Amino acid sequence: MRIVIPKESYPLERRVILLPDAAKRLVQAGHDVFVQSEAAMGIHISDEEYAAGGAQIVSDAESLYDLA
């Protein structure tokens, strides 16, 4: 299964739908996880933290949704 995690588009919104630990578990379970770049910057989580767990970082929302 492909799972895509977009960056929140509302101004001043800092939430993210999936944290790196959960993304890692999904990857370990055999899923493909794609995270939009800087999706969790509002809560000080870097793209590298997602990538370390096996998630793939996608530069923009349009490219992300093309994967879905």
C-alpha cells in the first residue's frame, strides 16, 4: 500500500498526520510511505527523521498526490 503524508496547508497549522516512528513501522510492515518535504517542520521534526525510518521525501504536494 502507498501512504502519502502531505504538509498541512492552513496558515499557522503545525500538526502532522504521521510521526516518524509510525512511518517506520508502516515501512517495516511492507508499505511505501511518502512524506511531503517539511511536513513536520512546525513541530521540529526534520525530513531526515522520516527518511531514517524508510519513508521517501517528496518535494511538493502535486508530486505527492501523483503517487497516490
